[in-house]
Amino acid sequence: PEAITVQELAKRMGERGADLVKALFKMGTPVTITETIDQDTAELLITEFGHRINRVSESDVDIQAETDVDAEDTLKVRPPVVTIMGHVDHGKTSLLDAIRGASVVSGEAGGITQHMGAYQVSLPDKSKVTFLDTPGHEAFTEMRARGANVTDIVVLVVAADDGLKPQTIEAINHTKAAGVPMIVAINKIDKPDAKPQKVREELLQHEIIVEDMGGDVQDVEVSALKKTNLDKLLEAITLQAEILELKANPDRAAEGAVVEAKLDKGRGPLATVLIQRGTLRVGDVIVVGAASGKVRAMIDDHGRQVKEAGPSFPVEVLGLGAVPSAGDQLTVVENEARAREVAAYRQGVLDKKRTTSAPVSLENMFADRA
Ligand code: GTP
Ligand code: MG
């Protein structure tokens, strides 16, 4: 396989060399900017930075990440993607229900979230926010890690009567690892034993300094039950989104990330995809991870069929030949032959990765940091 210097790869990706070196270090590959890395490592980095790999066959080794950066004048403002995280039962789904005016909690088995929900909310000023709900139960570490990685902003929900708990701390670590800004929602302030100030103090121990304590992390006291201060929370999100200047090119072939996927008895493989750039349309030929197909239908978070989905839009995609994995990247390609080729190639890479290298997890990233 070909090798490439970190510097050259950074140039092609349109990223800073120092950021690549940092990411490589976290992946357990300490190199300097002038050193070379192998193709597999380069590929991992490209994916890690959210770029697309255009390499299609084992012989076609050109990394075309460079051509894949959208020109500044093609970019349009897109809604922020906000992931709700926190310890089990601290009120994440209730908070989202209150914001959406819906009721998901009541339909959940045992009141425990076991999958990732994706919703879009329209604000009074007509702007939109995309929310991802994650489970707080300890068994769902991977889903929280994934949530932190596809998101622009994390809202950390902490119950004021319970304080910081193991999965709160885990969520803080995922958020830090993903380099994503955080807003703290101190929930359940309606409870008589609510101690919001104690939550702020506990956060200090994890280097989260909220505005109330003189830091720059926004914190909002809320009650999902009484619907208190939901407007303040949405304002905090809007403010943070403005600072981030989130933009994407809607006028190009779509790319997105799979939030979750499953096999539906009647409808076949279903993938909930968060569109990251471009616009996905019914009839598009797609590759999702190692699965391929043609978009037969798309369904939004209200269960309505939609013909197209632009940046930051979460949508359920029907028409894949197989069930992809959560975290897989969706790419639109020109025809079905090409789709099969890319899918087969990706399958090969997957098989190779599985047998030759240890997976890069957030856990061993932290171990490297210490
Ligand atoms: P997981 O998804 O399983 O991690 O839980 P969750 O964080 O989504 O919590 P959920 O929204 O399911 O709420 C857990 C319990 O807390 C439910 O019984 C809610 O009614 C209750 N709850 C949520 N928000 C509030 C609040 O603001 N005040 C009070 N008093 N109770 C709340
Ligand atoms: Mg929940």
C-alpha cells in the first residue's frame, strides 16, 4: 500500500497538519508532520475528520479528499445537530418531549430509552434544530459515543435532585473527546430536593465551569415536567449554534451518517440517516457502509413521506439491500454498478480492519491521553 506524509494528507483534506498529528497521537500513532503514514491509517483519519474516501479499488490508491471540500460560496446555513446526553432517568426524553410537544417517554418499555431517536424542531423564528436523544442506561456507551461524534452541540442533562452520576461523567468524557461544545440543562428543578448549585459545583470537578460560576459553559435550570425555562434552553442552543457558524452545501450529492438501522419485517432494511451535506432524493443510488441500494422512500420524524432531505435533516431511508451499521457513512454514487463496487470494496476494508487491527475506541483514546 501507498504511504503519504501527514503534511500532504492535511493539505489534501484541507485540515491543519497539527490537528492531524493530534488525532494520530490519540489513535496511538505518534508521528511528526513530515513523517509518512500508511494507507489504512490515512483512511481512518480521513473518515475520522468526516471527509469522504474516494479510493474505490485496491489499486486505485489516490486519496482525493482534497477535491471533496465544498467551496465557501456553496455553503448555506444549516440547523444545528444537538445531542441530548446524561445519566439514566435524568429526564432526557422528557425534556425533548416537552420541547417537541410530543410524548415518546410514555411509549417506552419501562421508561428506558434503548435506541437513538432523531427529531427536528421548528423554533418561533422559523429556524430549525435537529435533536438526537440518546439512552442513559450504562449498557449504551457506544450509542452515546456515536451521538457525541455526529453532533454539533451536546446538551448534558443532569437531574438537580441526583447530581452527577457515572453516565453523566461518561457523557462529559465523550463530549470532550469529540471536541464538541456543551450546554448543561439542570433538570427537575421543580422537585423540593433539587440542588442546582450542587450540580454546578460537581461539574467543576470535571473541569466544566458554567457561566454561573464564571466560566463559559452555558447552564440553564429547567423542568421538563413543568415545562420551565424551555425557551431559555432553546435560546442557549441558538446562541451556541450562531457562534459555530454551521454551514453546508445543500446542492451536491448527499452524504450522511447512520444514526441507527434495523430490519423491518414489511419494509426491509431501514436506516435512520442524518444528512451532513448535499440533498438526498428519492431515486438516488446510495452506498451505506457496505450496503447499497436505491432510495425507495424517505420518512421524516413525523412519519411523513418526503421527497428530499437536506443538511442536518434526519430521515429514515428505505431501499437498501442490507442493514448497515450505526455510524456508517452514506454516499450517493452515479449508478448501481458503481454502488456495488464501492460496497464490495468497503466490505473488503472492513474485513481487513476486523482481522488486522484493534478497534479504535473512545476508551483507549482516553487511556492514551493520561
Ligand atoms: P433514559 O432514556 O432511560 O436514560 O431516561 P431519560 O433520561 O430519558 O429520562 P426520562 O425522560 O425517561 O424521565 C425519567 C423520569 O423522570 C420519568 O419518570 C419522568 O417523568 C421524570 N422527570 C423527567 N423530567 C422531570 C422533571 O423536570 N421533573 C420531575 N419532577 N420529574 C421529571
Ligand atoms: Mg430517554
